[in-house]
Amino acid sequence: MRHRRITRREFLSISGLAAVGLIAAACAPSAAPAPTTSPTQAAGQATEAPTAAPATVASTAVPPTMASKAPTKIVWWNESYNDAMEKNLTTNFVDTFNAAHPDTPIDLTYQENLDQTLRTAVQAGAGPDVVITPGPGFVLEYINAGYILDLSDFAVQYGWKDKLLSWAYDSGTVNGKLYSLPLTFESVLVYYNKTVFDKQAWQPPTTGDEMVALCEAAKKANIYALSAGNSDWKAATEWFVGPFLDEYAGDDNYYKALIGEKKWTDPEFVGAIKMLNDWFQKGYFSGSIDNYHALTGNDYVGNLANGKAAMMIDGTWAFADVPGAFEQSGQDWDWFPMPPLNTGVHQSYGLAIGTTVSINAKSKIPDAAAKALDWIVNDKKRAMTIASGMSFGEWVVPLHFTPEDFPANVDKRIARFYQDFVAVTGRGDYGYTTWTFWPPKTEEYVYQGFDDVMAGTTTVEQYLAQIQQQFDAERTAGKTPPVPKRNV
Amino acid sequence: MRATFARRSRRVNSLLPNYIIATALALFTLLPLLSLVFNSLKSSAEIGQNPMGLPRVVHWANYVDAWNQAHFSVTMRNSFILTFGSIIGVVIISGLAAYALGRLNMPGADIITLCILVGTSMPMQLFMVPLFFLWSRLGLTDKLIGVIIIYWATMSPFATFLLRSYMVSIPKDFEDAARVDGASELQVLSNIIVPISMPGFLTVALVTGLSAWNEFLLAVTFLHRDDVKPISTALYAFQTRYARDWGLTSTAAVIMALPVVVLFLLLQRQFIEGLTQGGLKA
Amino acid sequence: MATDLEVGKTIMQGQVLVQAAATAQVRQPKRPHVWRKAVLPWLFVAPLLIANIVVVLGPSVGSAFFAFTDWSGLGSFKWVGLANFQRMVGDRVFHVAFANNVKWTLLFLIVPIGMGLFGSAIIAPIKRGAMFYRVAYFVPHVIASVVNAEIWRQILHPTMGIGPWLASRGLKFMDVAFFGNVHTVFYAVAFVDNWQWWGFLLVLYLAAMQAVDPELYEAARLEGANRWQEWRNVTLPGILPNLVFTILITIMWSFKVFDYIYLLTGGGPAHASEVLATQVFNEAFYQFEAGYAAAIGLTMSLISALVVVVFIVLRRKGWEI
């Protein structure tokens, strides 16, 4: 009885005090900006800026008479990474820009749920100056809704067309106007465990038949032929569909289907999907279809690194994870390009844009924002520093990199890939990944529907027919991302 | 007296099956969490090879690393503010409403019940955009108080009906006696109903605190600056696009869970003393 | 004897509280009866109503409107009337998701509620170690779902988890990829959610048991009731409002369930674990079909409304819930 009364009174008085204190704290104006974006600190690190501002101007201590010229912040919402990658970006990109442009510094914050947060804010008429989306298919929705600024004039002013790889630049254009710059480009390749290969005296395959033979040999040796899993990222299946369509049907046919001159139900595509399904049914992917559905990114990269799997079809973003995983396991890795799976097909690399960057149509400072965008592409050395700080998993800007641009401390295998990529795609051997060049609903069906093919409840022909239907509908509605013109 | 003594000793013996079952259930709930604690002390490489066992090398530094890399000093403070602000508001709002709906026989109680409960069943993604629109016009985005008000609204319905279910079965005698003596409704509520349904209030405080502490979606949509981010963002601080450092993420999860367990222990002490004063022992 | 004292204490408590209330500032409002009946309750409910209308109901009505449009989630839209609902009725994925939600509801009405009732009955008489058990059962509920999901993903791992381990010791049927196999995935996800949820119900029921008059237990014991009969005739009626509350919440939230499915399987494989909320999420954010998503969301709300109406009707019929 006694303790009850005390409890209630105590509770009320404590909560009363706490309420006052907390509400005061909650309403308090924002704290000082985080030190890492302070121009004074950046001034000490600014080495790249061609127009290096004198240290005094870069100081945040604004004399009272200049109080009216407070810096206009460029609000930039970025994807969130881990601590090391975020520090790399802040130091090498934000701080260098802010040192060179103290009147219009970038205010870059990391948002954990960027897509949704951005969409909510933009739709409500708010949102940052710089808009980042996961790819051309996504930004197209924003463009169609009128939320993205036309960058064509800035493109001319800053000469962006010449700085970027042409297909990458084109992927940001809609009806001839530029709306987004590619922040990172990607492709798909085959990683393999060199230690396992050496032990088994295997060679990287150069044809589809050789690859199948390798897969069979791996099965016999009780090793997963291809390490894969889509438990935590259902869309992982599309990473395989693209290369199979490319390397079985050929890039030209793929292109024709994308522009409507061919049908996805044509025999070469049916053959490609049948082969992919066949490989799944035979258990080449992580031993069984059930396993494939239950394994995560950590799992299948780990399996490759530990020698439980021989090969792994994955994207260039895995460059961020593979070297570390192999360091831990003490085994060795390398890569080879996806070989042609049919006669008469060239080996090629699929093109992909992993992230796009644009300017909010409602931004009050588009000129400053454009300067920030230019900072991404105007210096190869800075771009390379940022990219290698991300372990080439993000911010790999599609510039015209040459072998000399890769410093000695970059993993030779990674450098070799990018050089090969530029060479091969430069001569016209490039394909199309589903997440960059396909309209969003069709893209979703590509991996969702394939589950049904694997389960046997849909035939390959039905699957492709459904894809064709969806694809036509979206193309008519103008939802297809731009496909760079190809000479066929 | 001897009869009572015999009854007492018989009861004490027969609690053994209780203990056995209770312990079995405790193992069911705790063993999986053991792997969380073990993982919090492993390097991410070891987790790939040894996901459930004891760490071979104990990385105490994980706790320091996780604390720094996930900016816990800032996010924990923010979440404390969010949590306590929510608890206070929700307890008051739901206490008043539960009393009105549960004991005052108000006309229209049913309509209110329907509207409020149905509101809780709308998936959040669908009302976020209009809400953000309103909040940014009111200048409530990027402010902790803005999110606290949202929590008041989203958590009070559940709290109200939970409280109501505790208040409904209180006998009317005490209330009526007080009213006859001239007490106002507010006094009846605070001096009679609240003490008797204190277990309900404590449960509401606990549940609200827990929801506010772990809540992620609303918080990251309305809070964008680093200095106002909540603690739930810590779980996303250790990943690249398709891979996650589970060692550090587990560490962050343990750090996140500790304050709530402490809160639970504090509130539970009230529960247990109350329960054993009840008639359930011999 | 001890129990008489307890009862006496309770009565005295009540009397003291009443006197305290009365001797506090006593006002005599004009026409107290009208004030008490008509106006005061609305004042008490006002904060709840205002907060809800501003934050939830108002915006929800706004987005419910979109259920009748072809809105993509960004930009402009056209009115399409009932087209989204017609599409929903014929949508195979919607059928699978709806069926899964119904299955989920039935599972969750039985398992966690049963475990919560059973557990609270077991724990209530325990004094020594009571704190340990309560904390133990509640802790899963405290941990964020993203972490719980990962813990169980490891435990139920297809090659490194408990399944293969048991299989290698003779239980061959356990060698299953729980989250990968289309037949087991739904139950595996439900199992994980239940593991996190039942402890919360237990704490709720324990708190409710505290309010049960100890005199009733004494009376039952004097009549020779065993423990089961005590529970059936004293505890259960005493906590009935709380139990019915949890039943109501379980049904409503079973149609809203999202977290563990999204985290563990995303609704797959092949929609085997798809539920309405994951479909809404998918439609709104990856398919750019916010109008259709709103239609499904509206349907979910209508189902909840139906459940609440049943609850209200039962209450009007005199059930004291």
C-alpha cells in the first residue's frame, strides 16, 4: 500500500520534470554541423581543387559584418554505406568540393532508407537538391512526374558528354535531353576460386560447353559449381538472366528485342532461358534450388572463399566483398568473363548503371548543384581515389579510364577487369542488363516469374510470353529506360 | 494451523513441474540469443565459418568499434528523447481515453473504437506521403518532437485499448463511493483507477517505450540530419550493398537491447511484488 | 488467515483511496450529471482523437482516395473507379497472399496465445527466479526484428544450421532448406515471428492476473479445486477482457503482418510466403503501382473494420469485454 502511493507520485513528478526537459531538448534548434564537413578541416586536405581557395576564405569563422553571406548549402541525400566508405566519400568528395566552393558547400547526409525517404519527401514538395536513385528505370519515374531538372544546358557548359563513356551518358537521356548522370557503372562477370581450380587442375572456360563440363566436374567433386543465393535479395536471379540472354542469343538480337524488332518468345531467347533453368535443375547453383532460395550474400561469397564453391556469377559490386573474404580464408581468387554459350556469339559484357544522380526540379540553387555534379566527373584522379576507397563497389564513375589511371595499390585483377571492359565494350561487344535497360514491371517479373519456372509451375515459353506482354505494355506507356543506339 | 501447514508444504513441492517447464521454455527463448551474444564478439570472417558456436578469438574491441562507427553517443541520446517523450504522451492520452471508453459509458464509444482501431490497420507506406506533406509545412520534419507527436498518434490506439481491458473489470464500488463524496472525474481517474490498474499502465509504458526505441521506418523518413538520427539506424551501419558485417551488427544489436532490458527489469519489479502479494501462493 | 489479512488490506486500501480523493479539492460543478455524461468523456477522448485524425486518419483517407486512381506513386493520376479492385479479385498473387494471411491468423490465434496462457499459468506461482523467467521470455520481443530474423536464418541454415545437424544424427527429414523450400517457408517464418511474439502475450496475461481478487482463489481452494480448475474458473474469467483484447489484436495484426516475411523471404520463393503487406510494399515501391497498392491496403483496413464490428456487437450483447 505504501509503496504504491510513492510509486504513483514519484512517477508523476519525475515524468513531469522529464517531460519539460525532454520537450525542451526535442524542440532545440539543430546542433552544430558534424566536424567532417567543416570547411576549415577541408582546407587542410584540399589538394585536387584547381582553384584552391586561400585558407582564410575557407574558415567558418564569419566576421559579424559578413553574417548575411552565410554559405548556401547544397542538400545532398546519399545512400548509407559503412563507416569506412562514408568517411572516404566525405573526405575525398565533399571536403574537397567544399574547400573549392566555400560559398556553396555540399551538405551530404546518409539516409538509411533512401529510396522511400526520397520518394516521400519529393512527392510532398520537399526533398534535397541532389537526387540519387538506384538506376535509370527508377529515375525515369521521377522524370515522367516532372520532379527532375533538365540538365542539357549544364551538360554543354561542363562538357559532360566527352568526359563519360558514351553509352553511360546516353543512359541518362530521355528524348534527347540529359536528366541524370551515372554515378556508378556495373557489369557481370564470373569470379572463381583459383586455389580450388589449381588443386583440381581446372582451367577457366572459354565456351559454354567447357563451362558445363566444369560444372559437372564440380558436382562430382562435391563442390557447388556456382555460388549463389537470393534469400536476402530476390532480384539476384536477374544477374544471371541478362548474361544468359546476351551470351546465348547474342547482343544484336538482344538489342533488337529491346527496341521491339524481335520478340522475347523467339527461339534464341527460349534457348537461353531453357539453358539457365537447366543449370538450376541440375543443381549447378549452390547445389539445389532450395539452397539457392535460402542462402544470402554473406553465405555465397563465403562459400566461394572457403572453397565450398568453384565459381560465382556476380556483379562488379562484389569487388568490395570478394578480396576481403578471400583474405580471411587464405585462398586465392580470380575472374573470367562469362563465355559465349552458343555458336556464333561473341563474348561481351553487360552494361549497367548502378546509381544515378540528378537535380531536384524544385531546387533553388541548380547552378551550385550542377557544380557539385560536375565535381563527380571532372577529375579522373579524384574519381579513382574515391572508387578505390569504396573497393570498386560504388562510385565507379564511367570515365575514360586508361591503364595508367590505375595506381599501383589497386588490385591487379580489378584493374584488369576495368581495362578489359573498356576494350571489349569499346569495340561494340556489350550487352544489356535487365535492371538498367528494362522497364520496371517487366524487370520484376524477370526474377519473380523465374521462381515459377524453377518450380515447374510455368513453362519457359509461358514465362517469356508473359515478359513480352508486360514489356509491350510498358513500352507503349513510355516506361522504358533509354537504350543507346547500336549499329545493327 | 496444522492443516494450513500441510497445505503449504504440499504446494511448495508441487511447483517442481512448473520449474521444469519454465526452464524448458526459457531455453527455447534464450539459446538462440546466445548465438547473438557470441556473434557480437566475433570477427565477420569467423561468423561465416562458425555461425553459432563460441567465438574462437574474443574481439572485445567490437563493442568499441560498433559504438563509434554507428555513432551511438548521438543516436542513443536521440532515442532516449524519443522514447521518454512517447511514453509520457501515450500514457496520458491513452489513460484518459481508456477511462472514458471503458468506464464512463459514453455514447459514441463504439464509433470511436471502430475509427481508432481501423486506423491502426492501414499499412504505413500509404499515409506517409500526405503526413510528410503536412509535417514539412508545419516545420516538424528533422525535429525529434515531430516524430514524438507521430508516435503519440500511432501508439496510443493500442495503448488505449490495452488499458481499457485492464480497467473494464474493476468493480464500480470504489468509484461510485468517491463520486458520492464529490470527487471529480479526473480525481476518480488519478486517485482510484490509476493505482488499481497500475499493472496496465506499466505494461503500456513498457510496450510504448519498446516500440519507440526500435522504430525505424517513420524515424528515418522524418529525420534526415545526422544529429537527430535514432538508434535503430545502427543496425544498418555495417553493410555494403549486398553484404553485411554480422559481427558488428550483432554487437550493435546487443548495445541497442540493453537499455530496454534494464527498463523492463525496473518495471517488472513492480509487477512481481504485486503478483506475490496476490493470493496465488499458499 | 493470511488471506483474510490480504482481503482486509485491499478493502482498507480502497477506503483510504476514496477518502483521499474526496478530501482533495472538491468542486461542485453546475449540473454535474449532464457534464459527467455528455461532455466530459469527449474531453477525455479528445487528445486521442485529435492525434489520430491529424496523423493517421486524415492522411489515410487521403491515400484511400488513391485506391480509385492509377497513381504510380509519383506525379499525376487518373480516376479509374473500381478498376483496381476488379484487378485485385482476379490477381493470383492476391489470392495467395490473402490465403496466407488467413492461415497466419489461425496459426497465431492458437500457438502464441496458447503458449502465453500456458506460460503465464506456469510462471505465476513461482516466486524464486520469477524475474529471470519473465526477462527470458520477454527478451526476444526487445530485440529488433532485423536481428532476430538473422539469428534464425543462421539456426535454420540449409547447410550450417540445426537441420543438417539433426539429419546427420538420424533425423533425415530435418535436412531441409527451411526458408528455401516452398512447402516449409511459410511455417518457418511463422515460427520465427511466434518466437518473438509469445513472450509479450505472457507478460500481458501476467499483468492481468494480478488484478484477480485473491479471495476468489481462496474460495476455490476451499471447495477443493485443483490447479486446472482454479485456472479455468478463477483466472480465466478474471483475465477474459485481456484475453479477448489479444485475440482482437492478433486477428487485426495478422492481416497487417510484414516484418519477418519481408526480412526472411521477401514473400518468396514463388510467392509461397507472400502476404498482403508484402504485396502492398512491392506494388507501391517496385512496381510503381501505388493506386493498386492503396486498393489492397484499403481492403486490409476493411477486414480489420469487420473484426472490430464483431467485437463491438458482442460487447453490446452483454459480453463484458
